Amino acid sequence: MKKSWISASIIILGNILYALTVKLFLLPAGLITGGTTGIALFISRITGMQISYFVLAFNTFMLIIGRLVLGRKFALTTIISTFVYPAALHLFDTVLPDIILSKDPMLCTIFSGCGIGLSLAMVIREGASTGGMDIPPLILQKLCGINVSFSLYAFDCLILLLQASGTKPEMILYGILLVMIYSVVLDRFLLLGSSRTEVKVISKKADQIRKEILDNLDRGVTILYGEGGFSHAHEEIVLTIISNRQLPAAEKMIRNIDEEAFLIVSRVSEVKGRGFTMNKQYKLRTK
């Protein structure tokens, strides 16, 4: 129950941050963007309808469609974002009607991209959906097998084109830059704190290296068995996952044991399990 409340709180904060970013940076500079907000900007420009009202109506409609096609479980992960984002946007419109931090397009594009990317990452990391235009790509994937990432980018491009009519070419370029920034920020924050370094060592002194990693780095080790492609000699491969900061110490330690050791170092985007996302358990070693 405690984890559920914490997760719900993070999702709510993510949507509030999204709304605040739109209010303080996106709207004052007259930027265009993708997603439901982009459609709302287009409709608002044509009809004068308040952005938060359209977002609420559109999100509610998409929630119903998502519930019918994708099921009850998906609807539960989307319901918070469906209502919190437009409610927060309406609240900021009411409470902060005349607050403008900057109208500089470049400055607002950068801060809008960072804010939107961070807020989306907060919601998605909790296993929830932001609703709205996130739902059609998921429906297309289920019904037609179309890749979600491709659909998201395609819809964003269409929404940007929709807003392009009557918009200065310069603002269209800022809109494209905005989408690029929040896409990069989203990817970075989704992996924040999860990336690790994978080290594979091929050495005749594999057992000594194994012991040093266990004793000095306090990291688990897996021994893989391979065969040389040319010599057909059987070899032991030491595999370990370490933190990024431990890499220099690990390389120095391995070189001190065997200068001719063959190292393969790779960045791992996410690691889950004992010693990383779960507490360590120390057991008595047999060797």
C-alpha cells in the first residue's frame, strides 16, 4: 500500500510539472508541440477554447477507448494522468495568469523540452501512461502490430504539421527542436540511476581475478566457459557487473594481476536483481 501511494504521488507530481512547464515556458513563447497539448493549441487557436478544457475532454475520450480496447488494467494506469494534467493546467491558468518568466523562443524551447521530458519520465518510470495521444499508438500496436515508437513519432509529426498552418517557419523549427529535446531528456531520465558497466575478462589468471573482484570490489562474479576460435583452447571468462565509478579501479586491479588480460567493457542500460535493486546476501564461499 505504501509503495502504491508513493507511486501515485510521483505520477501526480509528474503531471503537475508538465502543466507548470506548459504554463511558464511553452505558452508564453507561442511554441508548438506534439501530443494532446499540440492538438489543444491548434483547437484553441481556431475556436478560442481553453486548452485545459479540450485536454480534459480529449483525455477522457481516449481513456474510454483505451478501456474498451486495451482493458481495465491499462485504464487504471492512465486514469491519474487523464484528470490531473488538465486540472493542474487550469489551476495554473487561474492562479498564475500573468506570470511570464521569459518570451525568448530558444530559452523557452530548452526549458520546455527539459520540463516535459522530466515529467514524462516520472510518469513512465512508475509504469503509468500519460494518456491522450499515448493511447492511439498502443491501440494500433494491438490491432495492427504497428511499432509504438514509430506511431508516436508519426503522430507527433502530423500534429506539428497541423499547427504549421498560420505559424511562422521559425516557430515550426523551434517546435521540432522542442520535440527532439524532450525525447532525448525522456530517454536519459528513464535510465537515470539504472545504468551499470559490464566487464568481461579473458585471462589465464581468471580465478585470481575472480577472487579480487569478490573481495575488493564486493561485486558478484559469473564464470563463463569459452573456446578460442584459433587455438580451440578452453578458456574461462570472468563476467561481472559494476557501478560506473568502479570501472577505473577494476581495470587497474585486473592489469596488476594480468597485463595481457583481454577486457570487454560495455555500458548496460539497466540492471535488476540481488545486489542492485535487491539487498545483497552474503553466503559462505566453498572455494
